[in-house]
Amino acid sequence: MKSTNQYLKPLTLKINKNLEIGGCDTVELVEKYGSPLYVMDEHTIRNICRDYKNAFNSYPKVNMMFASKALCTIATSQIIASEGFGFDVVSAGEIYTVYKAGVDMSKVLFNGNNKSYDELSLAIELGVGRISVDNFFELALLNEIAKSQNKVADILLRITPGIECHTHEYIQTGHLDSKFGFDLTQIDEAVELINNDYTSLQLHGLHAHIGSQIFETSIYGDEIEILVKEIGRLGLNEINIGGGIGVKYTENDCPPSVYDVAEIVKKRLNECIEKYNIQPPALFIEPGRSIISTAGITLYTVGSSKQVPNGRKYVAVDGGMSDNVRPSMYQAEYTAQVANKPNAENTEKVTVAGRFCESGDILIKDVELPELEEGDILCVYNTGAYNYSMASNYNRVPKPAMVLVNNSQSDIIVKRETLDDLISHDVRID
Ligand code: LLP
């Protein structure tokens, strides 16, 4: 069955005179809230959450944890929590955001390869449900912190399963030469330390994450095999398989259906439960991108353009690498459509450039579009994940606002930064 992450555009996207999303006219959204503008479609977010639940629910002990690093705002956290998801967080900032969103902190899992003393203390104080410990240093530190608060920290061990996936090398994480997690050969030593010395730690299971924007389904089976074998040997009862399911940024991308991934995971899990003769473990899964990417679009306004004699035509928009660093960081590709003339035919090949002082600030290279004029609104699809969450103030450009749309209603969920916001942390020296 097709799942929401396999769509290039938000589910409510319609072509009228202008593009419409969540029942709202995109050009009117820009008139009302300014440009550039992140727009999130609530219906699409809820739909993919339900895909995940329907796909995995037949496994009795499944825990869906949204990877907040893909997008962490109070409103989107509220929506995802209301769908029954917990949260994977990786910093005090993410912990604080989901806490302020009213998330049940026992459904929060804290990840990261260098969590600080203060961050671990906050996690324990607020009652975060699981901490995935990444290395020996952290085991000792967390034990000390938990002891000082008279608490026992419930932990998983993050391991590096030695699985390579075919994605950009910066977003591969499960291969052996990785900064994340314990090597398989180090697990026994870690478990011994926990059992003998670290009395303020309670180990429940193992955690791995292979990579991101993954299109192959079989590697999840390989990962399950390693995790179940290890927990069987160690007498543990939880596995966390991380996230990673891909999305469709361009027509050429064919991400897997969440239903197909779930079938492989459940099948392999049941086989391994029998093979290693263990009780069915609790299963944690941490999707980020696939939950939130498709729901998001970014609306930009077209400004200047430049025809290089006998070369490319560059058309510049009012945003770029500070609101979406993915093209310049990972050579990521995106799909765009002109929001105020969605029915116009493509007549020219252009390169959509950002407004930042950097030659690499290109949003989409050599894309066929209708002729773009100053003031046109360009809609870039699939910007819900790792766009706002990786945004910067490069060139001292304020971050765009984010609007939530649903049933013809639009609401600001992140305010546009102002010039005063930009200087609010600066301190004069006189
Ligand atoms: N769990 C762990 C431990 C992770 O490290 C990640 C992502 C996830 C879950 C969620 O993975 P997802 O389902 O979103 O693929 N900035 C990059 C992606 C980095 C992903 C880092 N870890 C990008 O824009 O492509």
C-alpha cells in the first residue's frame, strides 16, 4: 500500500488559479504572512503518522518516536504527540521544546554522541523515559548524575551495527567507522560495567540507526537480525531500530512504502524471536524526515534574474541556504512549481539561486519552469524536514515564519524573526 512519504506534494495540494494547500491559497498566504514562508499541512502530518501506526500496530509492543531533529516546534510536536507518538530528542533545546508542548516525558528518548552534564541532568530531572547511551564516557557521567539525583536512569546502548546504506556519506551512521555508538565488540564491556559498577543505570535494550533518506528495505531486516541476536545473548527486552525511511524530493525518487518496511521489520523480528528463542522485545522506531517532510512547502518570491551570455539563466528568490541548507550541504535536489501560475507551461530551463553571498547558494539547478517574472511566488516541495531545523541567520537574514494550514484555516506557528530579534543577543562594548 502507498504511504504518505511516497508523495512528492502535500496531500491537500490543489491546482486552482493559484496553488492551494490545506484549503488556503498560497499567494494569499504570502500576502498575509510575508515571504519566504514555510507552510506545514496538518492533514499530511496526521496521515503519515497514521500510516506508521497502521503499518506497525500489529506488532504488540511498538513505540513510535518522532525524531525531533527533522523539525522541532511546539505546534508540530503537539500534533505529532496527539497521534500517539513519543519523541527522539538530541539536545536540551529539543527536550525543552517537547516539554513545553506538553509531551508525556516518559515517551521521550534522549540520543546523541556528546550529551553534556547539564543536558543529561535536565533529562533526568524531567523524567525522560529512555536515554540512549552512546559511549563509555557517557555511561560514567550519566551514572554519576543519576546517583546525585537519587534516581535510576533507564537506558539503551547505542551500537554501530556495521551496516552501510546507499545514501549521502554525511547521513550514513550505521557503518563501523562512525562517531556514533559502541562497536559490537565493546558491548560486553559496557554491560559488565553497568551490571557491576554503575548501579544508577538500568539497561533495557539496544539501539541502532543506519542512516537517513534510505530507499532499501532489506537493510532493516539485517539490522533487526543483529539487534535481536545481541539482546537475546544479553537477556534484554527492547530494540530501537532508529529512523531513516526516505521521501520523494523529485519524480525520480522512489522511497519505500512504510507498509513494506513494516512488513519486513515484523517478519524478520518474528523470525529472529523464534531463532534466538526470546520473548518479543519492545520495538522502538524513530522516523523523522518521513513524518514531516512531505507536509512542508516553502514559498519564495522571485526577484532578480541574470542571463549569462551563452550560459545559464539564474533566477534569484528571497531565501536560500539559510532556510534550506540541504542543496549546498548535500547536493540535495528539490522540485518547484510557480504558485501563482501553476497551469503555465514550462518554457525555459533556469537555475533557482538563493539571495546569500555565496556561489554555492543554489536551490535548484537547471530546472524547467514557466518564464519567471519578478514578484512570482515559487513553491518548493518537501521542505518540512531538515529545513527550518537546520536554518541559520547567515548574512544576518531573519528566519522565515512558519504557518500551519488545515481545513482552509491558517495559523502562525513560528513567528518571522525581526531585525531586533537578530541583534537581541548582541552586547555593545561602550
Ligand atoms: N534516529 C537517530 C539516532 C538519528 O540520528 C536520526 C537522524 C533519526 C533517528 C531520524 O532519521 P530520519 O528518519 O529523519 O532519516 N540533516 C540530514 C539528515 C541527518 C539525519 C541525522 N539523524 C539531511 O538533511 O538530510
